[in-house]
Amino acid sequence: MTRQRAVVIALAPVVLVGAFLFGTWLAELGIPREPAIEGDRAPDYSALSLTGDTVALEDFRPDAVLLNIWATWCLPCVREMPGLDSLHAEYGPQGLRVIGVSVVAPGSLAAVTDFIESHRINYSILYDPDQIITDVFFTWGVPETFLIDGRGRITRHWSGLIVTGSEGVRSEIEKILPKR
């Protein structure tokens, strides 16, 4: 047996136990070990509204939710906001809640509020300065958008700019609108 192989065999149990313990630790913190994917139940998540109230994702059930993670400095985020606002206006009365989650730095609430007012955004905005959503949904950047049905299941995930006017996006939304 070569020395390298012996080292690998000796370290394998240590690595496996470490991975198990790390995964257990993440689960205890409520952080998923795998990314939130289509078909999964959306993770439990809450953040602050711009008025300082705590809002949980489950508070929006049985409505469908289009959850968009964004930042004020993100140009693709800014580009998609008018389209998200249009989806809010069109599908909101039918049971779609468009929720934007701002992941800018702590202490930036005034900047987020000014940004929303200057861009005339009408859909709900949550403030997440600690970027908890990136850990809970296991995201990598902004923008990222999740479509969640009224039962709390992720039906679609878009990474990067979402083309809100496309037939594909509209079709995905229309499939999960609550029956009223």
C-alpha cells in the first residue's frame, strides 16, 4: 500500500464524521444542507418590513409568492423591477404576492426606502441586512427569484435577471394562482 493511499484511508472516517457533524450543526441552525430547489417546500424565512414589522413567508399563504432577492447596487435587479411591479399589478388581485427582499448592508434601511420611493416600486419589500435569506435559500448572488405556490412549494427558481414579460414566466405564474 502506498503512503498516499494509507493517508487517504486513515483520513476518510474523519472527513465523513466532520461532514456529518457540520450538516447536523446547519440543520440545528435551521439552515438547509442543500439549496432550495423546485418541488421542495420553501424554507421557513422571515425578515423585516420597511416599517420594522417581522414578516414571515408563510404569512402570505394561501397566495402564491414571487420572491425576488435583490440589492440597490445590482443593475440587473434594477432592470427587472418595473417588470416585477407590472406582475404585481396584473396578478396581485388574482392571488400573487410579489415580495422583494433587499440584501444590502446593515444600516442601509434609509437608502432602501429612498430607492423604493425613487423607483416607484409598489410591491412589498422586506429588509434583510444580515442576508439570512442567502443562507436559508442557499443562493449565490442577486438577483435570484423563487416562485412559490399557495402550499409553500417552490415551483420555479430563476438565477439572474428574470424576463418578467416572457410567456414562460407568465405561464408559470398562471399555473399556480390560487383558485378563487
